[in-house]
Amino acid sequence: MAMSKRKRTRVIRVVQYAVLVVVVAGFAATADWGRLADAFFDLDVASGMFPDVITVALVNTLIYTGLGFGFGLVVGLVLALMRLSGVPAYRWLAGIYIEFFRGLPALLVILAIGSGIPLAFPGTNLDRYVSIMIALGIVASAYMAETIRAGIQAVPKGQVEAARSLGMSSGRAMLWIVVPQAFKIILPPLTNELILLTKDSSLVLFLGSSQLQYELTQFGRTELNQSRSLTPVLVAGMCYLIITIPLSYLSRYLERRTGGTRIRSAEATEIVDTELEATK
Amino acid sequence: MSEPAIRITGLRKCFGDLDVLCGIDVSVAAGEVVCVIGPSGSGKSTLLRCVNMLEEPDQGSVFVNGVDLTHEDVDIDAARRRIGMVFQSFNLFAHLTVLNNLTIAQRKVLGRGKEEANKVALENLARVGLAEKANAMPAQLSGGQQQRVAIARALSMDPEVMLFDEPTSALDPELVGDVLEVMRLLAEEGMTMLVVTHEMQFAREVADRVLFMDGGVVVEQGPPAQVIGAPRHERTRTFLARVLDPIHRVE
Ligand SMILES: Nc1ncnc2c1ncn2[C@@H]1O[C@H](COP(=O)(O)OP(=O)(O)OP(=O)(O)O)[C@@H](O)[C@H]1O
Ligand SMILES: [Mg+2]
């Protein structure tokens, strides 16, 4: 068949669009829109969720995510430094930790830690927020460690040499010169990490909690059971998007701003991209 | 004779099975300016980096003001405070303003207060003619300005000796002059300087002594007029013929 390359591309494109239209139209025609609308768009149920869905659930989601992220960041930094350490035992320990926790489902880790801590330290009656912080933090730290390590390695060697030549110890050079620049480089992937953790914070619902401690997903599920309407799912979902979409834009903005000048940050981003893929 | 500012004896360094420095003996007297010239790969940078232990020598000793830096009991961070180093690629701290580039080591290493550190920094910025750039970020400066800031940063630590590794090689030709001028002033003030450079004119006019290195050894050394003007060794002549422009070669 004699068809120019460009013409063939155009024909393929038209066929693709046609298939897409047929599929979408097929769904639209066969789905029961009335029942969907009743289930998902019940305004009474929706308005009944306010203001608690914001003042309690959304706030708790933010708190849990923030606690987990902060803890994960600290542990991740320590792990990254261990991975880059000259002491073999540190490198191995960090490597084992990272492989271990990256290889397990987040839910399993959260269950194990959330219920394991009270068993391991009986009587200490750990605050629930602390358990959540540790559980989510451990899940996040294993990923962040690799991101931070890539960021540290992306800082040009000359920066350390300049710092050392001024008399800074290797620890000071790391703290004052390398780490600040590393974090600047990995800001976009860290923002993505924050998005992932925002969603993963929903998993703490399996740890059980009192009503005032509900985060978005548990709040939505409870309302769902009470109202027998799917509207709470929609409302809770919207609340997540209020958090995650701006973060996603922020991440892309940061990437554009740093991406042009810092070729080496591609390394950091790449690792996180494969991680993102892996978690999906 | 009093102890030289820098005394290098029997220095050897290899990377894997590549012998980069094969027994170097060099002394630099206090206040002396010594320029090191030589072809690419001859070990000039490695020699300089051994002086402040950025590279660890395999054999031999490096004394700076009488202290053997290769001795295992030496506090190397303390020793490096007194040895300023200027790199070919400037290596300014990219996340800090010019002023903070000059103050961070003063404050974190020397323990100077903010006020004193700022004062010292501004004095040194003025010295290199960049006082008005105190609040700029390094990326906003030209290469020549960055290198002058790097010199001011090293000077802010009140070093006793200064090491320069091809400080003008990464610069556009029209920016070289400003940096060399700063170095010339520093030399006139009596700073002890060990300078790796390809700027023959600078070496001629400013250096007290020129070393020609090739293949990890010092082939020839002496006053600039002798080493650059009337080299005795064939290798030096070949090198100079390649580096110098025709006008100089006629002399
Ligand atoms: N860290 C290192 N690891 C392995 N080889 C190295 C290292 N540093 C330098 N070398 C090698 O040692 C030799 C001397 O290097 P050096 O940088 O001292 O030369 P140079 O005289 O400064 O050259 P140039 O004029 O190109 O800067 C080169 O062959 C170089 O490849
Ligand atoms: Mg060199």
C-alpha cells in the first residue's frame, strides 16, 4: 500500500480518536446516570458532612501526613548519610532497611508498627499521634532515603573540596554546604513524595481511632455506612484533590525552575520516577 | 635559615598504577611567590592538592610553617584554616550569597561572631573590588567576579599561604586581567603563594621563582627570567614553545 509516512500517521490518529469516542459514548449510553447521580450527588448528605469533613478529617489528614513526612525526612536523611558513609556496617544496615521497607506494602508496615509498638513497649501507652508518625514516617523514609542520597551525590564535588579547604570538617561540610544544596535539588521529587504520603495517610484507618481522630478516608467511610449514599466518597475525594493537585503543580513548577540549570538533578528525579512507578 | 612556609620532601602519589608525583622536593619561603608550569597531566594540581591534603600523599612529607601535615596526629582541619585555596572552577557555595560565602567558614570554623565575620568579609570584598556584590548570588556574577569572590573567601580566613590552581583557566580572556591584578596585589602585600598557571606573563612579572613540572617531577626551576626566558632543558623549551605566542618566542 503506497501511503506516505505522514499520511499514515494521520490515518492512525483518526482511527484512535474514533475508537476513543465510541468507547466513551458506549459508557455514557449504557451507564445508569440517574442512579449514579442519586448515589454520588446527594446534596443533603454532602452538606451534612460539613464542617467536620474540613475541621476534623481534612485537618487530621494534614497532621498525619505532616508528622509522617517530618519523621520520614529525618530518618531518610540519616539513612542517606549512612548509605554514603565510609563505614561498611552503616552502609549495609541502611541498605537492608531500605530494601526491606520498600519491598513491603505500606498497609502491612503500618499495621505491624501501629500494633507492634504497644506490644514492644508495654505500659508506655504511646500517644496515637506518635504511633502514626512513626508508622507513616517509616513507610516514607525508605523512599526518601534514596531520593536524598541521589540529591547529595548530585552536589558537585568541588563544593565539598572548597568547604574542606576552608577548614570545615567533613560533617560540617555535609551539614552546611552539601545537604542544603541537595534539598534544593530534590525539592520536586520530595514534593511528589509528599503527595504519595498524603494518600497513604488513609491507611492509618486500620489502626482504629476515636471520632475526633478520623482522617478523610475513615471519615468518608463512616459517613458512607451511615448515609447509605456514595456522596461521602466523592466529598472526601475532593478534599484529597484540594491537597494533592496544588502540590502536583508546585512540584512541576519547582522542576521547571531547577531543571534547566541543574542537569544532574535528573538523576534524583529519575530514581523517584521509578519509585513512583513501583508503588503504583 | 628560618623554616620555609611550605616544605615538600620526597613527595610521591599514585592513582592506581599511575605514578602522578614521583618524588617532589620543593620549598617556598615566607612571602615568596612560586609559579608552577607544565603540560597537562604532569601532576601540578595533584601537587597543590597534596599541600592541603585534599589528596593524601603516598610517601614523603609536607610541612606548612613547620607542621608536618602527613603526620597522623595532625588536626588537618585546623591546618587547612591557614592554607587558602583557589580552584579553577571557583567552587563558590551556590546556595549562599557572596557575603555568606565569605562568612560561613569564619563563623562555623573560626567561631567568629556575625559582626566580626561580616566586617572581615566586607574588607576582603573591597580588596578584590567587589564590595557592592555582597548580597548577590554566585550565579549572578561573571566568572571573573566569582573567582575574585573565591579569593576573598580564602583571604577571610587570614591564611598564611595561598594555593592557586589555574585560577584563570576557566575565564573568558577579557576577565583574566582583573583576577591576575588581585593576585599581583596580594603578592605585593607579601603573601606566600604557590600558583599553578599558564599565564606566562604573570609568572614573569610576579613570580620569584618558576617550577617546570613534567611527568611527575620538577624538571627545572629558577627565576622566571631563567626558566621562561632561557630554559636549559629540552622539555621546558618544547613546552614553552607550545604555550608562548610567537612574540615571546623571539625574545
Ligand atoms: N582522583 C584521581 N583519580 C585518578 N587519576 C587522577 C586523579 N586525579 C588526577 N589523576 C590523574 O593524575 C594525572 C595528573 O593529574 P593533575 O590533575 O595533577 O595534572 P595537571 O598537571 O594539573 O594537569 P592539567 O594542566 O590538565 O590540570 C592525570 O593523568 C590525571 O588523570
Ligand atoms: Mg590541573
